[in-house]
Amino acid sequence: MPHPYVLLSAAVSLDGYLDDTGPERLLLSSPADFDRVDEVRASVDAILIGAGTVRADNPRLLVNSPERRAARTAAGLPEYPLKVTVSGSGDLDPAAQFWHTGGEKVLYTTDKGAERARALGLATDVVPLGADLDWRRLLTHLHDVRGVRRLMVEGGGLIHTQLLTQGLADELQLVLAPLFVGDPGAPRLFGPGGYQSGRLRLLETRRIEDVVLMRYEPTAPGTGPLPVAADHHWLALACELAAQCPPSDTAFSVGAVVVAADGTELARGHSREGGDPVVHAEEAALAKTDPADPRLAGATVYSSLEPCARRASRPAPCARLILDAGVRRVVTAWREPDTFVAEADGSGVLAAGGVEVVVLPEFEERAKAPNRHLPR
């Protein structure tokens, strides 16, 4: 199911701490960076913090700039983003500032936590997620029910760790402060867990007074039927490649990317690439890989359109080429319609050959865009 774009935001000391153990919150960001955070808050639909942060910091979690709030209102948005917190127990202070400042609030909790939260009279919409907290269900509810398309997550460390280890964070905005904490009892940004392999991609570095902002995005594909954030990034690239195809009235415009398990891009291609009027995207991409490359067995092929099961222009359809390459996972945006081939079922061919096929329908319109001129 579609999820919001999840942006993790945090400031840490040089030795990786979010705070010290003193009674007052340790201010890690500079004044200019606090203003940048305010700007990011104003740009999102919702801001999320964990119950531990509500208890420890008693934050208001607002957009502080009147000009930014006015700009949101002028754009038809609420003055403040939706404020979200998560608590398994539902045991939160009804007098906390979180509930009594800003606009709408929502608490995601368990079934038992919902009973406690309602008994406490918390000034919020209470949404139970079942016997346990389920991040995918939470994000789907935010997207489908609350209309959240961009979600900013401001902590704490446990929340950041859970979202990253479950592959649900699209971006990490990390500010590095020039000081040390050195207290083993102080909270750290990330805890132990089963993080995805591979290096994150550095999107930006920026000096802001005496701190440094670093923006990263994950690159490692998922490993099964559940998509991770990097799957979205790579499939978006495949859709962008589809838009580069020379137009045709007799074939689809498709883009494809082959990505190793550690997030290394092995190859990319698009329909009719290099002046070849009949080459398909997956075919073009796989032709650039070494058939003996052991990384292909753990790779994922991203294709804006379901790989073809039958074709007249080449001896082997793309589904067969993928199987022959040893790839065992494919992520696509759009099932092939009957425009040129009746009852095409490349996904079925792949699945029968042991390939995990993941369809992300939220990208379907992007995949269709360069093919609008074709008969339906």
C-alpha cells in the first residue's frame, strides 16, 4: 500500500548522541539550523515523534515562523502540520504541551493502549493498530486516511532505528554538532538492529554556522515481497528513463534499472536505446551487465512496465532474459495491457521461474505518462 515520503530528522554530537543526561535538553543545533528545521516542518503534511520524546522533552512541535504558517494557509493547507505520536501503552501525560498547541493531533497505539489513552482523556484522535504497533499499517493509515504525503520524523532514536531497519525511511537529514557527550547513559541516535546492507547515497552537505547538515537516502533494494524505501527510489528512476524513450506508435516506452543487493547500480536502459528500434528496456540494461557477475543472483530489476512474456522482434522476451540472468526479484509499476499482446503475463512467467515480483501501483501513472499516445 502507498506510504508517505518518510524523512528522518535529527541532530547528534560528534560521538553520536542525541542528548546528555542532564535535566535540561542539550541544544545541538545552531540558531540557523533551528530555522532550517522550522522550514522543513512547514513543508510537510505531518510531524511524528515517539512517546519517549513527548515525555522527556515536552515539545510543542510547531511551525514557529508566522510567515511560513501564513504561506501554508494561503496554499490551502492547515496552519500547522498534523502532529503524530506513537505509544504502545497509551500512557501519556494529558497536560503535555504536545496536545494543547498547534493543530490536529493523532496518537497511534495498540488496542490496549487505546483504552488507556481514552481513559486519560488525551486531546487527540486515537487510532489503535491491533495487538502490536505496526509501522506499515501506521504509514498506510496516514497516507490513505489522513492524506499525508510527506512525513517528518523527529525522533527519538528508537523510532529512527525501527523505521530504518524496516526499510521505511526515504531520507535521513542528519546534523552533526561540534561537541562530545561521552556519557554511556545518554541516548544515541541509532541502536542495534538488522539494518539493510550497502551504503546510503549522499544527497547534500551544507555548512550551517558551526554545524553540518548531511542528507542521505537508502539504496539497497528489498529482499522479498514487502517494498522498502529504496525500491521506490529505483522505480522512480525507471519511470524517468521511460520518459527518455524515442516515441513509437507500435511499442511501449519503458525504463529499467538493475541494482545489486548492496544498492550498487549495475546497469540501466530504456526502450529503443541507442537507435535500436526494437530493443526493450530490460534487454538494454541486462546487455550492459556481465553474465558472470555473481551480484546478478541477488539483484533486483526495476522496470516501469511488467517485463514482456512474448515478443515478435527478438527470440527471447524480457521475462526469459531476466530468468536466464539469474535475477530473482523484479519490481514494476504497471501490468502490461492488451495493447499489443493479448493476455500478456510476464509476471506469471517470472513467478513460475522462482522470481519475486513486486508491483507498486502508486507509480502506475508515472509509468503510463510517456505512453499516453498509444491506443488503450
